[in-house]
Amino acid sequence: MPRPLWAGAISFGLVTIPVKIVSATEDHDVHFHRVHLTDMGRVRTRKVCEIDGEVVSQDEIGKGYEIAKDQTVPVTDEELERMPLPTAKAISIVAFVDADTIDPVRISDSYYLAADGQVATRPYTLLRKALARSSKVAVAKFAWHGRERLGLLRIREGAIVLHSMKWPDEVRNPDDVAAPREVEVAEEEIEQALQLAEQMTIEDLSGFHDEYREALEDIIAAKAEGKPLPAPAEDGTQEKGEVVDLMAALNASVAAAKESRGEDGEDATVHEMRPSKKTARKTPAKKTAASKKTTASKKPAKKTATKKRSAS
């Protein structure tokens, strides 16, 4: 088992469950050192006091909060641990909510909660089975790393998982970045987008892997062995400013998705799109224009017939 990051207890009503927090994820990133390029010597970050210019060791470093310019108040770890918080050494379950009401934007880091000792086995199992049988998740509060946090408890493959969550006021309002409301999108474009989503649907994410890390490891291996670097991949990105026929792009994407699955992509026909300016004016009338098309198509035929009779 990985090294525990925190030890405390889950408080569930009058039930107390001793637990240990264990990281649910691993870091597989490739990490670099900062070096002096002329001789490859390590360049490290030295912790220097701004007042006397001396290098400070780790045991001389503490926490301080600047309440005004040139006025800092020191705060020790012992003082933080003695704060009158019920969540100081406990994950206190405060409510239960339906799982589908949780906004994924609010979910941060994830941790496993392991039963801490034999005494925790029975209540841990009780909470795990109760959560597994319910469609709800537990909302909890806990203090960790100098602040009180909001958490979410759920079950993953027989283990209780703690998700650290953002407080409601920590999530920015999306109105500033959302797409303009007045943009018109044709119904057939939405249907084709849904068809593309259906073609791209998979059962799980187990087949994905970090291609960037693999390519980076290949570069490092080539440099270490004195071999030529791998050839760069072709840039398939679209140039800025290029106008895209949205419907054609969707249809082509559906055809490509079907082909990748070994299906016949011939039925994914590409519809001709009008210029964007005309489409913007005509789009609102698409649904009501169906009945007018029949009438409009008959008018030229009547004129032609009149001319033929006069010619005879």
C-alpha cells in the first residue's frame, strides 16, 4: 500500500470509522532537472532570506501571513492543529445527495480511504455497502493542508473514495466564456453531431495512454544513445481563418468514424451548404419553408405551359 497521506476518522452520525487517506492516482510524468547548459551542472533553487541574504534551512522556515505592508504574523503548525474545528482530524459526513447532481467542475483530487486497523473493519464495511446500495453520494467536510475542505464519498470497486471538491464560491460563472446565445445552428447539424457522438461511443477509457510521454521518452532514449531524433509528426491542425463547411465536416467525421469501426461509411452523405451570410438569414425559416417549396416549384411550370399554348 502507498504511504498514507493523512490519518483520522470518518464521522457518520454516531459511527466513527478510523481511516487513512491514500492517493488514488500516480504521477507518470517525465520530470526534468534545471541544468547549466555549458557543463550540465544542476541548478537548484536556494531559499534565501530577503532581509539578511542568508540561505535558510528547512527547519528555519515557517508560515507567515502578511496583514499589512511590512507586517507579517507568524502562524505555526501546532496552532493550526489546535484550531477549534470538528473536522480537524475527522471526515465529517454532513449530507447525502443524488450522484447525478454533482457538477464535475467542482471535483478536484481523488483519494482512497483505507480502514485503519481491525476496529475499523466493520463500520467501514457498513458504510461501503450502504453507499454501494444507494444512488446517493455522501458530502463531507474535513480539514487538511491548512484549510477546511468539502469532500465527496463514493464507492469504486469495493473501496471508499474521497473526492476533494471546490466550494460553491470557488467555481467561476461560465457566462463570460460561453458561446454567444444568438448563434443559429441548423437542426440537421445537431442531428449529425449526435450521430457522430454515437459512432465515437466506447465502453470504457482503458485503451487510452499518454502518447506525449511515450514520444518524450523516445527522444530522451535517442539522445542518450546518440541516435537521430524521431521524425516530427505531421501538423494536421487547421490554419486560422479558414472557413469550415460545418455540415460537410460533420458528415466526413461520421464517415471516418464508421470506417474506423469497419462499417460502411457510404450512407454518410455530405449536404451542400450555402454561404454563411445567406444561411444566417435563411436558417429561422427552414422548418416553415417546406410547404412553400411545393407552391414555388409549380409556378414556373404554369408559365411554361402558357407560353407553349400561345406558340401553338
